[in-house]
Amino acid sequence: MGLSLYNTLTRQVEPFRPLEPPRVTLYSCGPTVWNYAHIGNFRTFLFVDLLRRWLDASGYEVYHIMNLTDVDDRIIKESSRRGLTVDRLVTPFITAFYEDRDYLRIRPAHDYPRATGFIGPMVRLVEGLLAAGVAYRGEDGSVYYSIAKFPEYGRLSRLDRSQLKAGASGRVSTDEYDKEHAQDFVLWKAARAEDETAGAAWDAPFGRGRPGWHLECSAMALELIGRRFGARTLDIHTGGVDLIFPHHEDEIAQSCAFTGEPAFARVWLHGEFLSVKGTKMSKRFGNITTARDLREDGVDAGAIRLLVYQTHYRQKLDLTDQALAAAQEGARRLGAFSRRLEQAGTLPTGEPPPPGPGESLELARAAARMEADFTAALDDDLNGPRAVAAVFEFVSAGNRLLDEGHRPGAVVLDVWRKADQVLAATTRAEVRVLGVPTDSHAAIASTASAETPSSDQPHHQEPPSSLPPDGPEAQDAWATAWAARRLAAKSRRDFGEADRIRDLLRSHGWEVRDRRDGAVEVTRR
Ligand SMILES: [Zn+2]
């Protein structure tokens, strides 16, 4: 059967056929790096990650580009407000974006082009459009795209062409506008004083200025796939639904008029919004809006992934306290099962057992069923909810069979690991959270496996051995005991001892993290 995807261009689920299989060129509109990316942005990036991981798992050779918008109206405005150059403003937010991406286990793109690094290709694109007669220079010194010259304009967003306003009477110079104001849009903005101050103005044959936002993606995508493969058309282009108009409509107009190709991207995929409204979450955590808020509050990335994938990417998702708590429990269950399955399928030497009579046919059958359902679900326009359901069915059946003493063979482990690599939604290690005795709320930790020994554990007790014992459970207890001593050391302000304990735990593969609420988290790396 193979993969089918819902193409916004045709409003249909279509079989996916890349231009040059097995290569897939994938372009994703990335963040505007003037602030921390909102968790709503990350829902879109997580949908793209599911697509990316499923293409990888299906044997495609994906070349994935995600741009970083580091110059546009909002960035210039914010730079001026804070008295910074554009570069100074965006650099820390780019670092933060990569950190958030890694926290959310999003597979890195192959290229993260920054708009300011591609001014040359942007200038060439505008020159090409001027030469083709689809762009013109306005009396304000900016260069505009004449939508009347591109008959396909409005196809992606199903725009009523009779309503279009073209020419000098209908012209928009801002990056963002709505469908009611579809008109000639700006490609290159004549430099103003505040652009110069922000270090965001460049020389061009058609006048000093800076690129319009829509131009950036066309120029970077065409430049990169051109350089690498000599290609002029993308296989897939992704973004949030809010980008269909005007951003993607304008990208198509610019790119196709420049290349003369019938399409800029053959398939357009759009992810729906995530909202954080109507929840108690904002009260409890102080308005969670960014990925780092979730991280600071000790939310496991697996839980966020599970939560996002349990709703189809084309449906709205409301992030609630309850849904997040349920997802945390789900991710924990997946993690616990994963460890149990791996342990049952591994000999004491660490080697997988040879196939043989000990191996369970029933487990193999359950795994095969999961693999078939999981594949069918994701091949059907990335149906995350069905894929997740298939995995949980296997977890239930698998736990029952493991209880009965069944043992997984190499094939079962392989099937499980493949699904696990696509969703990446397991809690990877049991997180132990140790609370502080002065705060009864913080003392009750957020994970089901948490143990909460009080941190005023008598210091005179014998310290645990400095070497971890054998066996995962004994090791967990060992790390927990050391973490409790670290908490006690901190509360009596013995920071030297607290640091020494943290280093000891780290040297044996444990991560130690102090949370904002005063609790200590110990996680096996
Ligand atoms: Zn874009």
C-alpha cells in the first residue's frame, strides 16, 4: 500500500510519490527566533517529527530543511525596542530553540538555514522576478509581486480571484495580512532608519533594503535543493495551518514564477493548532506556554509526544492538566513495559538469546499484529491516535504474556524498538523525585514511581556504597539514597558535599536536577 498524505493543495488524501525515490526533500517553516517558541509551534514541529521519523523508518532518504526566520517585521520591532542588533536579539533564542528541540526528542533537520545567511539567493530571486515581469518597484522604493501576473495565485488557499486587489491601489508592505487583504505583496523592503540601526539592511541592484518574510523560505528552499540535487521542486512542504495564507500562497507564487516549474512543492501538509485554554494548568504552573516551562516543571518529553500524537495532526488539540497527567502515566507505562521486555529478552551476558524453543510464539503474534496496525495507521495520513492505540494494545497483551512467563525473541524486540523509535514517547528511565520536607506539595512527586523519603533522613546513617550495586532495582534504590543525602546536605547548606554527591551520581550515569519547586530529580541517563 505505502504512505498516503492529505495534500492541502488538492484537499485529498493521496498516495505519496516522491520525485526521485528514495530521496525525499522536505522543507518545514521553522520558528521566528525573536522569542521562545510557543508550545503551539512545537506541536507543529512534533507533527513534522512524526512525518520525518515515519519517512526514515519507511526507508526513504530524507533531506530535511527547517529555516530560522531571523529577520522580519516583528524581529526588527523587537530589536528596536530593546536597542539590540537583530543578530544580538536572535542568537540566544536560536540556542534555546535547539535545546527545546532536543528536550522534545525532535530529530534534527539536516539544515537550519538562517534568512540573513541567504541574502544573495534572495536578491537573485527578486532580480529574476523583476526580469520575468511579475515584480515591480513601487514609488516607496520597495519591490512588490504582482499577483495579477500569476494565474495560479490563490489555488492553495482557495481564494476567490475576483476579489483580488492588484497594482498600486492594492498593495501590502507588512509581512502579515489576512485573506480579505489579498493583494500585491512585498518582496524587498526599502531600508528605513530602524533597519539600519538593527543591522538589517543590505545592498541590492534594486535598492538597499531587506527581504520580505515570504521571500525568505522560497529563496532558501530553492537554493539548498538546487545546490544539493539540482532540484527545483520540493517533495513535501510543511507548516501550521495559519501559514496557508498568505505565507505559503506567496511562496508558491514567487517560486513557480522564478523556476517555471508547475509546483514549488508537490505535497503541502498543515498541522492544526494547539490551545492551552480552559485549564487549571495556568494556575498551577504559572501559565505554561513554552516548551521550557514544561521542562522546568519536570514534564517528561515522552508524555508531551504521546499527548500530541494521540490527536490527529489535522485536528485541534487542547492541552489540559488532565490530558497531560494521563499522558505522563501513559508514557511511564510504555517505559516500564519497554524495560521489562528488554530484560526478558536479554541474557545475563547482555546478548540476545538465540531463537529457540524458549521464545514465545504468542508474543511474536501479538507483535506482528501491532506492527501491521501501526504501519497501516501511519501510512494512512499519519494517523497517530490509531498508531498509539496499536502500541498500547501490544503493551497490555505483552504484559499479560510476560506475567505468564513468555519470553520475547529477537524479532519481537526489533518490532518493539522500531515502533518506539517512531513515537519516542516512552519515559526512558524511572525518574525519582525527592521532595523537600518544608513543602508538602513538592514532597509528593509527579511520577508514579517516585519515592519520597524525607530529606531529613538522619545524616549519621551509614552512607550508601560509592559503587552502585548490581541489578536495575538495587541501582535505583542506591541512586535514590544518594540523592536523599544530597537533599539533606543542601538543606544544611553543605554545598561541597551536595556537589560531591551530584558528581558521584553523574559518574555512574545518573542525571541530577534541582527543580524550581525545590525538589531533586534523579534520572538514569
Ligand atoms: Zn516559510
